[in-house]
Amino acid sequence: MIEHIVALLLFVGPDIKEHRIQESMSVCLKHRREATRIPKENIQYKCIKSKAELGLNIDGSKSIKALILE
């Protein structure tokens, strides 16, 4: 299924290594702020609003299968 989401992305160098669905942009920015308190080289966090292809986990939660960047 395809939905509009807010996601927190973890970049290591130019590559996206991890992505998490967030409830809202304010929650995403809060988590990004907390993650950047300990600075590390080549690691960046970004919050985005985007379309994504989602899948259901065994426990019923949603996970991102693919981001649709427009």
C-alpha cells in the first residue's frame, strides 16, 4: 500500500542506511535533535514528508518497503 508519511532518515555518507516512520513532523524533528546530540562523522539525520510503499509486520505495525521521492 502507498501512503503519505513522515520519516526520519539516517544517512551514512551518501546512502540511506535506516528509515523510521514518525507520527508527525514535530516528533520527527525531536528525534533528530536527540540523535544529533552526539555528533559523528559521515552521519546525518533528515526528516522528510514523502510517499512510501508500506508493508505490515507480524505485530501489525507498518514498515517502509520503499520511499517514493518526487
